[in-house]
Amino acid sequence: FIGHLLIVYRAVGSVQVRRNVANLEFREALTPGALLAVAVGAGVLLGLLVGTGGAERWEQVALAWQGVSYRVADPLLQHDVGLYVAQLPVWRLAHGFVLLLVVLALGIVFGLYVLVGAVRWLEGRPAINDHARAHIGWLLTALALALVWGYWLEPYELVAGLAGTVDLSDWSATELVSPLLVGVGLATAALSASWALRPRHALAAAGWIVLSLASIIGHWMVPPAMAGDGEPAASPAVIDRLDRMAYGLGMLVETDHTPMGASAPPRVPSLWSLEMMGHLAAADSNEVLAVDQAILTVRGSPRPVWLAVSAAPTGRTSVSAVADDRVGSAGQPLFYSSSDTLPVLARGAYLELGPEGFRPDAPPYRIETADHRGVELGGWPRRVMLAWALQAGGLLRQVPPRTRVDWRLSPAERVEALAPFARWGEPVPRIVNRGLVWVLDGYLAPRTFPLSARFHWRGREVGAIEAGFLATVDASTGATRIFLHPHADGLAAAWAAVARGLVEPAATIPEAVQRAVPYPIELFRIQATYLEQKGQLGSLGAPPGTRRIELPATDLIWSSDTSGALRMAVYEHPGDRRLGGVLTGTRSGGADELRLVRFDSATALQSRATLESRWSHFASYDALSDSIGEEGGKLERGPVRLDLSAGPVAYQSHFTRGPRGAVALSWVSVASAGDRLGAGRTLREGWSNLLGASVPTIAGSAQATRLDEARRWLERADSALRGGDWTAFGQAWRNLRDALGVPADSARR
């Protein structure tokens, strides 16, 4: 801008301003030095305004400089996929910036020449002096070349998906029009340069008129006239391969469900729900920080639990571990402690941390007087700078010597500050080596990816997504580590090379962390949505024929050997109200596994809504609801979960929420193939009812009371037998017989 203004400055003969002295008005010409200062100052100001925000584009520049290679070429332009992911965004950024500079310069220069009279209307026709014509002519040449650059980029932008899904008609039109517009644009640039040298006004005007008409016809009239509307621009097999690469579906294993003998109840059920664990963690006015399902290693054995992290009003943070596959005799939650191998009824914390821990709702900064973490405040210059940067006025008050300040205390904030090139998921709690560790998945989601399907994710459209990184934040010390995901390639590998020294290799992930982390939830949701849009499995809950706006909710269940958690998405056929398939994702041995199981109409279960409706019509269910309501409680439903380890089996937990906030498992409904249903107070009782071997009992009934008493005496007898206390065993055995109504001499009959 300074250069253009200096060129205009040379064309200015003089500039006069009005002065008033002693009621006399006269005109004073500005000196050349003053005009020069004005031109330079205005150019600097314009440059600063236009260049604002340029530093925010460092990610695109750094990635393009590093380069990305997928070793796969797109079928239309035959370029590596990495060119669209890394180089194309920088090309577009540079083109947009150059076009903006040229248009602004042309507009400002033209306006200034009009003001100084170098461009004017004379005798009914425009007139321009040679100096202004040369200047504006070269700017028009630059504008034509910038437009040529844009026309050359159009095929790349189309293939990259920036204009949406590519069909054959769009590609044919772009393939035809783009070279023609490039040629017309080059001719227009040559005519504009010629006009800058010689006053051939008609030729320059004709060039721009032809370029304008060619652009309008090529962009608005040619595409509708091309054949192939709605047809894919490449073969379906090639597009499917690119889609699978874009969304991590290359590892997908598809199978048809084959029944393996008689159905059986889940070996490791998931009995509790997120809502119930939230109510449980919020007791005693605690603030719930995080609730998530996890595998807890107890004396070398994996145990499925719910980890609930909560903060007391005093600021202390505690972690509760609630067994997910078992409950107490009356449906109460069972809690693990760090010193016992079996869960107990007594509520207690598995871990406790002080108020100085790192957690999701941490304050923006923390002043430390007895800790060595953070930065020492030091003298007033440092304190002023820290107070300004953290917007912390408390740092300017009187504080003890050697006081320190620590900030970025939230796990998400810490990893985002270290690796802003990734989009980080929600921190989930995990117990690793008897300590609380926050685990976060780092996602890379480029907008440009050739011929891939488009999805809306976090408020923007993306053409691919990859869970390329894994971060851990120690809740006690704040130590943060970022790892490359195992088998990461392409985009994630390129960023790991850019951030060399920050991103650790996948081989350095601790084994305990590998066992603890689940399948990336946001990646799984997009994968499930992609398979839903293929239209063969059914719906994940969206109405038929509509486009999903939000990503679907998914569930998490346990593998039959408790080796890990499985994320699950269930597809249903709305027409016949049956399941169409199940998608599961898990991490095993540090590697992701994705499996799709399809059902046929003979073995498929009914839809979850149909099962819920049928279960709610059980007479015993109504009696249970009435009984709980009479006591001031409320019966609430959990999610319908599926288990595929022994046939497709569906089950749903029902919970009692007491008037004082107590929660308990009070009812379990089950279903198996063949439209067989059952229900009971426990999963075992519900399965027995499904087989026709028992009738559900209601809490508070005579039968239920007798069974509860018998269960308690059986547990005492078993405990005494393990401890070798034969006196206590005999007493418990006699009471067990009395509870069951068995005579003392029944053994002699």
C-alpha cells in the first residue's frame, strides 16, 4: 500500500488546505514532505489493518511446509490425497490474500486519482492522464492474473469437496470451463498490460467484457447443460475407498450374525446408567466433575466400574468407583476401595485429592504459597505482566515472599495450549497406577479431502476425521504427555513431525494407559453416521428420509472377558421395527477394532422402542411402579443395551430414586431372539422369567421379603464357610432353612 500511495503522490502537483488567520481566509499548499508523510502513514495503517489475523493461519502454513502423503491418488486429477489436505488450503489462503490486496489497492488508487483530477469526466467522456493510466493498467493486469489463479484452482477445490458432493455434471463442466477461463483471463491480463503502456482503451475494455461474460456463462449456464447430474464423478468403489480412508473405516470388519446355540444372559452386564451415577455422585451437595465407564484393575483382575469424580464444597476432589456388573442384595450400588478386592455397600472414595488438583472446572489461575509448582511472582515488573496476561488483579496485592502462580489448571486447557493444531475431546477420568489421570483424544478434521462424504462436526463442515493423538494429564501433578496414536498415518504423522519433541511415539504409551483408554467417541459417532447414510442398515434414530443434524448418541458395554469397553451403535429398520445391525468399536492391545454385525429378519430383535413398550405392559411392572410411588420414590428407566456374546440379547435396567436421593436397581427387563421377554428384580431373575421358570417378584411382597431374607442368610453362611467359623455357619444355615420354610428333618425324607 505504501508503494501505491507513493505512486499516486508523484502524480499530485499540489494539495491546498484552508487557513483562517485574523478573520482572513486563505489557502496554503502542503509541502511535499507533508504529503510524503501522509502517504507513508496511510500505507502503513492500511497494511496493518489488512494483515491483522495473519498469525492465526500458522497451522496451514506449517502443515503445507511439512507436507502430507497418503500414497493414494485421487481418480480425477491424479494427485496425492495429501495435496488437498495440506497444500490446497495454503494455495487458497494465498490466492484470497492476493485478490484482497489487488482489489483494495485498485479501489483506493482509483478513488485517489479521481480526487486529484487524474481521472475525470471531460466533454461527455472519461479522461485519464498517462500516469494514472499506467498505474491503474498494471493493477488491472494483477487483478486479471489473480482471477486466473482462482480459475486454475477451481478443479482442485471441486475435487476437495469445497462445493459439496461432486457429481459427473459438475466435474465435466469444471473440466471444460476452467482451462477456457484461464486462457481468457491471460488474454485480458495481456490487454490490460498493453493498455498500461499505450492508451488502447477499446481493447482493454473489450478484454474485461469478454472475461466477465465468459465467467458468467461458464459458472451459471454451462453446468446445468452438462449430462450426468446426480451421477458419481468416479466409480463407486473408488469413492468408497476414499471415504473409508477419510473416516478410518479401512479396519471395518463386516459379518452377518450367526446364532451360536441357545441365548444366554450377558456375562458382564452394564447395570447402571450415566444419569443414576450422576445423581449418586451429586449427593451431599457435591459438584459432579466427570462420570464415565472404565476398567479398574483390582489385584491384577479387570473390573468394570463407573468412575465418578466430584468436588466437595470444601474444594477437595474425590473419585468413587461403583461396580457396574453387580449390585447389593437390595439393588444398592457397590463401591470399590483401594484397599479391598471386593466391592462393598459402604460408600467411600477410591481416591481423594486436595483442592490443588487439576480438574475440568479448575479456576483460571491459582496462587501457591507452599508448593513449588508454577512461576514465582518475583518483582513488580513480572507481577504486572502476569496480572495483565492472566487478567488476575489479585497478583498485584500484597503476597508472601516466594509466592508462585500456576495457570492452565484444566486438562483440556493444558493440552490445547501445548498442541493447538488438534481438536481435543472431553477429558475422561481413568485410574492408572492407583492415581487419577485425565485422558483426552486429539482429533484432526480437515475440510478438504477428495471426493469424501461431508459431515458437520463442532459447528463446521469436515471432509475427514482422524483420532491421531492421545493425551494424558496427571490430576495430582499436572504432568501432561501427548502421544501419537498407534498406526497413525498421513495427517497425524505430519503434525507429529512438525511438533517433534512434543508428540511422543506411539511405542512410548504406557501399557496401563493403553488398557484404560476407550475407542474415540467422536470418531465413532461419525463412523456410525456414515454407515447410516449408506442406507442399508437402518436408522440410528433420525426420521427416515431426513438428514441428520447432530451426531447420534452411542452406548458403551463390556466385553465378555472384561478386557475392555465396547462402544456400540444400534441400527433399526423403522418399517418392521427390528434391528438391522450393530456397530462396535474397541481398543485392544493399543489398536482400534471396528466391527459391524448385520441381522436378518429371522434372528433380529425387535426395536428398542417396541421392547420398551412391551416391557411396560407387564402387570408386575405396573405394580412395582405403584409400590415405589407410594413410598415417595420414582421409577426411572435406563438405556436399552444389547449383548452379542451369546445371541442377541437386550436388557434394560430400572432404578428407584428415593425421596432423599438414594438410588437402587429395582427391575431388569430382558429379551432374546424369538420375541421372548422376561423381567425380574435382578438380571438372573429376569432371565429365569424369560425361560418360564419363575414369576417376577415385587419388592415389599411376601415372596420378595422371604427371598431377601434367604439371600442375606446365604451370604452369611458362605462368608462363615470361607472363614472356617462352623458355629456361625450352622446358625446361618438354620436361619436359611427357616426363611425358606424347610423343616429341620427334611434331609431324612
